[in-house]
Amino acid sequence: MAHIKTYKRQSGAAVHGVVWRASGAREGKWQRESFDDLAAAKRFRDLVNGHGQQWPPGWVKGEGFVEPDESECPAEEMFPAYAHRYVELLTDISEHTSTNYRRFIENHMIPWFRYLAVSDRSNKITRDHVSQWINDLKHGRPGPHHEPGTVRRAYAPKTIANLHGLLFSVLQAAVTADPPLRDSNPCAQTRLPKRDEAEDEEVFLEPEEYALLRAHLKPDAVDLVDALIGTGLRWGEVTALQPRDFTFTGKRSTLRVQRAWKRRAEGGTYLSAPKTKKPRRTLVLTPDQVELFKRVCLGKHPQDLIFTAPGGGSWHSGFFFAQRWKPALDAANAAGLTKRPRVHDLRHTHASWLIAGKVPLPVIQGRLGHESITTTVDRYGHLLDSADDEVVAAVEWAMRPVEASPTVEDLTSVA
């Protein structure tokens, strides 16, 4: 492991040397870099240890990180320029998502890959670079090109997987370019931290548990929460509902989901139609739901929001959580509720109630607006054990021993 040795020059000034054996091998050649500043020496020591007892990529002995000669690698093939250009050319994402991607690249990738190329150059991004990046994200370590003293927090496996997915896409674009810039994608060869089974675990409420939570909601939140759990709609869908979305005539009263709240790149939200057809769906309503929605639609214009915040206008999720959801949850926990559901868990609970009622998964997929049945099965398939009794009965019936038919001798003996 790299370590620091401090000694004094003849002038009395302290010099901090970082020393290590190349690759950490017992027979490896001793390496050394000197610093006047102890903090800089500690930072460099950590970089060497983090890169497997190797010189950090882009570091020149005695000079520090030096930007490579552009004649060796065109600027457009360097990671920062290529990654940003990749995002700019995406045609199937919203402005808000594009802004987030650029922010992720700046904050969570460039500090590691600033002087590395996406192409098969001598300074190309390798599997080791990606692995070190993943480990740094996992343990909250800054990258080689962060400002000294930068403090990072450790990221959860899910966050790392999301960032890795973006990096994978950037480097895959270099693989599939015409002509290709590199032969393979180093992200395809790296393993990600395993997610904690409890991470983002869904919470399913029993009807009695929901009744306890509902009893502690402020009156102006009850109808909204009833609508969330009764329809399984997402927060951004329920709070976007308008009177024109309902049909109260005919054999079945229905609700048509045809818009949701989206985020603007510069901040704020706006109403927009879903990107694909699946979220645009029609839900049948129960008599109780018809009564609820008729009541909240009463006196409103066709394009008014039916659920509004106390001061008017749309509900803000942060305000609703802090001022309505959390106080009700705290009170319900004090009264005996043992679970801490999120608002989104009302959607999961709705699905669990449908499954308990033997509603087929394809029907649940359509009601929830999932793009694929795989999403429905992966998320709620484990709840199908509510059909265990039926499964056991069917297997017992099929496996029941068949009684042998009586033989002629048996019949003769009886006679």
C-alpha cells in the first residue's frame, strides 16, 4: 500500500513523499512522488491505492495531471466532449432528462474520465477505470480530478446502476459508431454492487391498516389519498386529473388517464401527455369512486384540476409529504400502525388488493399502465401466493392415488 514518508530539506521545509511498490507486488519497483503540501500528498496516496498501486491515469511524475496532447487524441474523442455530444443527439428523452444526464456526466463521470478517450487510443477508458469509478461511488471517494478537499457521499447500488447505465450507453455509442471508435464496451465487463433486498422495498397495506392511516389525514387530503389507493394511479397522474377525464353516463362510469405532470429543465412542472400509449388508459370506477369523483368535479370547468392544494393550484409533492402525509403517518404509527408506507406505496397496495381478488396480471398491467407484463410480474408476482389454497387443492386432486378396479376374483369372492 502506498504510504507517506516526511523528511526535511536543508532549508528546514518539510517534504512529503508518497512511496509504493509498482502494482503492489513484493518484487515491484519502488515508485515515489513528492509534495510540499501534506493534504496533497494524502490525496495522491489515496489515488495510488485506489488505482491498484499504479500511477493515476493522466498523472505525469513531477507535474501532476497533464492534459494529453490533442494530436494524440482528437478532442471530440475525449470523454467530456463525446459524452455531452451523445446526450445532445438523443431524440427520445425530455428536456428535463437531458439536463439531468448532462449534470450526471459533469458531477459523477468527468472527475474520473476527464483525460481519457472513448476511442481505442493509448489513453482509452478501460475496464479497470470503470471498476475504480464504481468503487469510488460506492465508498464515497472523490475522483482523480475533483478539487482538493471535495467531500463525496457513498451512493446506493440503485444509484450506481443508473449512472453505470448512462456510462454504458455513452461508450456503446463509440462501439457502434460508423466507423467504430473502439472494439468493445468496458462497462459490459464490470459487475455492479448488489442491491440490498430492503432497498426500495414496497409496502403493502391491509384494508384495516389503510383505514387507520386514513383516519389521521387532514380532511383536505382524504379524497386525494382515496383516489390514489382506489385507482392505483401515479401521483403525477392523479394530481393532473380534470373533469373532462370522466364519463359518468352509460353502463360503466370510467376515468381516462391522458396527461401527467412533467418537470421542466429549468425547474417547475407542466402538464403533458404520456410519451407512450400504455400510460394512456381507461379505468372502470366503483360506485363509491363515482360518488367521490362526482363530488370533486362539481362546480369545476372541464379543464380545471379536481385536486388542488389549500391555497389553490396544483399539489406539490414535497409540500403534501411534509404537511399531510408525514403527520398522518406519524400519528397512525403512534396509534398502532407498524408500517411506514410512501405515497407511491398506495399504488403498490392497490395492485396487491387486485391480486388478492384474483384479478389476472395482464388486467393489472393495463390498469397500472405498465409498458410490459414483465414489469408487473417482477414487481407483484410474489404476491400470487394468495392462490396457494387453490394450487394445493389442484395438486392434491391430480396426485391422489387412483383406486384399483375390482378383479373378477374379487367380485366372485364377494358373491
